[in-house]
Amino acid sequence: MTKQEFQQRIAQGPLILDGATGSNLLKMGMPRGICSEQWIAEHPKPLIQLQKAYIEAGSHVVYAPTFLANPISLKSHGLAHETQRLNHELVRISKEAAAGKVLVAGDISTTGKLMEPMGEMPYQTLFNAYKEQITYLAEAGVDLLVAETMMAADETMVILEAAREVCDLPVLCSLTIESDGSLFFGGNIYDAVETLEAVGAAAVGCNCSVGPDQLEAVIAGIKKRVSIPVIAKPNAGMPKITETGDAVYSMGPEEFAAHMAVLYKAGASLLGGCCGTDPEYIRALCKRI
């Protein structure tokens, strides 16, 4: 998919994204504290089942589970040498689930390490790592790229710059924020999205961190600052941690969908769910939108 084709598709109406992956796979048997990318590659059936359920519920896009399949993050599991194999295999699994019915996004996220001069991560190291992952995602045949749960504008810009070196795929950029729009690594989302649009993002917005009930002003503020489509992919409300360490989210599917309809009216045209959501949340969202 080219950037122009993406713009043509979004002009036809809202694009429904998928919901959470990791929290649902934990319920389906994935152990905690392991490399989820490697586990999914070795146990593809739960992911295929989950993504088929999202498609049946109404998702137009499913995210390949390549969230931390960059060489920097994989190195912490001793798997940096498996970067190519894991990205190729995880995209293949999602394409099997999609069966040509929906778009498959190559999912990219933060390494969690601050860039110089605020931190110790050199620009070139980060650029090379993202360029490597994006090369493998493009080779595997993803339809678009998603940089999600990003904590800073500068690291997100590195992803855009790396993507531009590799391919012409549209890149959707989604940052995780506080309810007032501030970013975890400094700055605010309003200035960030303006910068990301200027660098070439095909869409911008936020995901994770908070529920949709806290984002109406944020989405409206983003919409005022950019001319590209706006993303809203929040959690199912705020979590409570049980005695066993499980996160239980406050919103059910209908309440979540009602708040998402408000975000749609506020200007979001790419809508989905993050932590705590499942196919029933996407089904309820589709009925509302």
C-alpha cells in the first residue's frame, strides 16, 4: 500500500484497527516474562485464532506481533541474530490469519531507551536497528507500518527516517501519553504530532496508557494541529492489579464503545483498542461507529 492509497482508503470512512494482543495471548496460555515474539512464532495458533476473531468483529487492520522484534530489544533475550527470521515469520502468521481480507500492519515500538543527549542511545544505533527491522517487515509483505506506544517524538522521528530509507509504505505514528497530553519522555503530543506530520507520518495519534473517557480533549487538540488522519487506540479504562498480579480494566465493551464514539466525533478516524480490549470491544465499537 502506498501513502496515496492509504489516503484514498481513509477518505472512504473510518478505519477500524484491532484490539489488544499481549493481554489476550496471556489468557490463551502465553507465559509471562518471556520473549512474546519468539513464543508466538513457535505457537502460532492462538494468534491466528485471536486475529481471525478481530477480523470477524470488524477490524480492517490487524497488527503483526512484531512489537519488540527490533535487534536492540531482542538482544535482551539473546535473540538479536533472529531479527530477520522472527519478523518474516510473525508477518507470515498474521497474513495467514488475514487471508487477504484485511490489511496487515508491521508493528514497531520503542526500545525504551532515551536517545542522546537526554540518554545514552546514539542516533545511528537506533536508526540502524529500526532500518533493519523495517527492511524485514517490508520484505515480508506488510501493507503499512505502525510505530505505536512511542514515548518520545525524537525516537518516533527516527522510525520515520528509517522507513523512508527502506520503502514507501505509510507509517502510522501513535504515542502513549498522560491524560493531559504530556509525553513520558518529555514534551507534549500536540507539538509532537505537528513535527511527525512534517517528517512524513501518514497518521498520528495516541494509544495505551489511559481510557477513551480521558481523551476527548486530546483527540480534538490533535485534530486541530494536523491535516492527516488521527488515531485513537486507548485501553479499556484504567486497570486495577489483583493479588495475583493480573490487570483488570474498568470498562466493558459497551461503555468503551460509547466513549470511542465521542472520540470519533472529536476527530479520530482510525479507531481500535489497546490493553484490556478483545474482539467483543471491537464488535461493540463497530456497531457504534
